[in-house]
Amino acid sequence: MKNSIKVFASASVGNVACGFDVFGFAVEEPGDEVVMRLANEPGVAISKVTGDDGRLPNSSAKNTAGVAVKAFLDHIGSKKGIEIELHKKMPLGSGLGSSAASAVAAVFAANELLGHPLSRKELLPFAMEGERIACGDAHADNVAPSLLGGFVLIRGYDPLDVIKIPTPQDLFCTIVHPHIEIRTEEARKILPKNIPMKDAIQQWANTAGLVTGMMQSDFDLIGRSLQDVVVEPVRAKLIPGFYSVKKAALDAGALGCSISGSGPSMFALSKNGETAEKIGLAMQGAFAQEKIESTIYVSRINEEGPRDLSRNS
Ligand code: HSE
């Protein structure tokens, strides 16, 4: 058995427009890295956190990575000691599933270190515990894609029912992260408790349309279905210039554009890399009009999930 491991887990786009809390997909970058070692003392300790400007808790009971690993160890009845270094390589409060990436990298690393007692799908509830500590709610639309890779539907939470949806090979995602922060907890508080029936009908038609479009590689259907009439209109107010950034993406050839998770990052889908790059620049230009700097990430859907970076080193 190994004594240490280094794992990368990627960012993810939650909701994917119409699928609030039920859709998410993994991207190739950015993401977080965890270095994990077996320790002599039992329990979970966070020995180092970098890339967070000192903002994340080092206490393993408060840190999303520590909580996820502790829940995993308790479940498998292990008394092993685990030491975690967490290297944040993506922005906090960005809507890119930052807390999920940390929890996923940590729980995946612990499972590998302890000889792989659980399957990836079985690790999901423990990564979700990390999400609960980070934002008060154990939603899975970031942790599930980050852990399993690909585009994921969370059909049910009780019991957990998670399904991977195939996506077209040429599908590209552009993410633009404006340098402002939105706390998921706050972005969830402003959501309506009830929605009109006509909005519900539109929304569930779009979720079915999006899944069908993905499975049939029907880009036009994907584009028509990337509409959120429930959450986006409420959260758009939190993102300066939201509608002009969205228009810039669509004008540059995006199939659709919406908020990534709870924002402020915005994502757009397109059918080739060149268009995806162009969309990124157009969206960045629209944020610049609002005097907001931003970072662009372009990638395909990440089908692989977490990577063991120590395997070949
Ligand atoms: N589905 C969650 C939300 C994702 O939109 O609140 C948070 O990243």
C-alpha cells in the first residue's frame, strides 16, 4: 500500500441552465490538488492549505476536505491517521464548485490510499458531507460530476440516484469568471419557495430537451433547451452586466449561456474549440465594459474525473 498520494479534482458547472440542483458537468480546468499521507496519529489533520489567501479553515472539522475524509473513514470503520495538504488552484465563491473539488480530491485520495474499499459512486455521500459544511446544503450537482466525470443527472436525493448522460464529443464549454464573489448560501436564500405552473412546465420541458440533445448530439436542441426561467432571472441581478455578457456569448456563436452554479461565473456551450475561444473573449469584453476583470477557461467536458497525479511520478 502507498503512504502518500497526490490527486487533482476538477471544477464543475452546476445547474447547466434549466437543471437547478439536478444537472452538472465536469470541466478540464481549473481544479484543486490534494496531497495526502498516512500518519501515525489516528484522525484527520489538515497540515497545509495554499492558494486561499488564508481564508479557508485549517481545522479538519470545518474544512470541506477534512469533513469528507472523516465521514469516509467513519463509514469504513478505519482508525487510520490521515494528513491532508490542500492546494486551491481555483477561485473561491466562483460558482465553479470549488468546495466540491476539494472534497472530491480528498475523498478520492483517501480511498486510493486505503486500498480502494469503495467504488467512486459509493464515495459520493462523503463528498456531499463536505459540501454541506461549505454551504449549508448537501447538493450534489458539483460533487457528482467532479467525482464521476462527465455530465451527470441527480435524479433523486433520497435515495441518491445519479446517472451519467453521454455528451457529444465536440461539445466545448467556455467559462468566464468575473473577479467578484458570490456566496452560494446567499444565492440560495434569494430563491423563490414556489414557482408558477407555467414556468415549471417550461423548465421541465427544457431539462428533458437538454438530455435528449446531449444523447442525440443534437446541438440545436441543446441550444433551445439551455434556458432557465426559474433561477437565472432571480440570480442575474447578482452579476453586473449579466444580460450583456450573455448576449455577447450568443452573438459570438454560443448554443446557450447561463450562470455556472450559483455564480458569478458564467458558462456557454458551443460546438468547436475555435468558437469556444471566441465566445470567451466576447464575454470577457462585456464584463470589461462593466469594469470587471475576468478569467476565461475553455475545455471539453471532462469525462475522466479525479486524476492520481502521483501515479507516474
Ligand atoms: N445547485 C447549486 C446552486 C450549485 O445553484 O445553488 C452551487 O454551486
